[in-house]
Amino acid sequence: MALRSRQTVVMLPMRVWDLPVRLFHWLIVVLIPLSYLSIKGGFPDVHKAIGFTMIALLLFRVAWGLFGSDTARFARFLRSPGAAFHHLGAITKREPDTVTGHNAAGGWMVALMLLLLLLQAFSGLFARNRHNVEGPLAKYLDDAAVQAVSFVHAANFKVIFAAAVLHVAVIGVYLFVKKQNLIRPMLTGKKRLPAATRAPRMASPLLALLFLILAAAIAAALATQF
């Protein structure tokens, strides 16, 4: 009787997420609830500061998504919608995680969250709340337009909250059903992958610092419009 040879796949730790991506991710996780609590708690100055910080971070992330590390680039993780649905079809299947960056479905979730956060941050520049606290660019719109943007700013946060809940729920499914821990790599930057996997290219931290300085300068210029 012939014996079937069983090949063992060697798994090795590999760096998949750079520090800029990880810092951006966790800062956004902290700033979203703080933004909500600051406006609900009656701290408009804190809310404004968080808003401009978010603008700087989002501008940086857009630049990093175009010119940063392989796993941070939009062109790398945005695949076809068909690939995303195919991936979701196997979400309950236990299998090793062999993807270096975002999977096909996760990439679209990242893109959606970035678009929602960009809409939230920049609509806030033109919005006015019930306490007549308004963004620095609201003066350039008439009252009807300010009211419309303010409605979008308030409603969009509910969409962000729903997307965040969905994101956490999916991570839970990956952890407890699919047996893939997506949180640890975003903390450590490393993931255990087959030894034959090609390591993603990591961009220079100096380039990240340059983008962050430029993004912060733009956000600061907007802040001075107050």
C-alpha cells in the first residue's frame, strides 16, 4: 500500500504592517469615540482639535495609500468586488491566514471607512451644531447649505458607528470561527506566513514623517481660519 507523503508548510514570522499604518489605525480607534464624547459632553474646543487631528491623519493616510509600503497601498489591497464576495463566502471556513495585507473583503472595508471619515472630517469644516459652534469654512456658505452639510455631518457619524460595529463583528468571526487573529498583526506588525511568501516592501519612515508634516501643515492652515 502506497503511503501518501504529507508536506509540512513551514510558517515564519513576517513583517506585514509598518509603524505608520498601525499608529494611524489605533489613533483613529481612539479619536472616533473621543470626538463623539467631546461634542455630547459640551467641549467644542476639544471636538475641533480632534477634528483637525483627524484631517491631518486622513490626509497622511491618503498619501501613504498612494506612495507608502506595499500593504498600505490602495492599488495593492483593493481588488474586484467579485473577489471580495468570494472571500466572504468562505468566512466560516477554518484555514490558515496566508494574506500579507488586507484580504479582498477587508480592503473594501478599509476604503469605506476612510471615505466615511473623510466625509465626516471635511463636512465638519462647514457644519454648525445646535450650540452655534461652526467650522472655519461655514462662513463661505449660506444658511441652507450649512444646514444641509450639518445634517450630513450628524447622520454620517451614525453610519461610521454602524460600520465600526460591523468591522469589530467581522474581526470576532475571524477570531472565533475562522481562527485567524487579525488584531495581533496590527499591534506587532508581524504575521506568521508560509516561508515561501514574498515579504512586502516597507517604505521609508522618513517619507512617512514628511507626509505627516505636510498633512499637519494643511490641517493647521485650516485651523487658523477660526
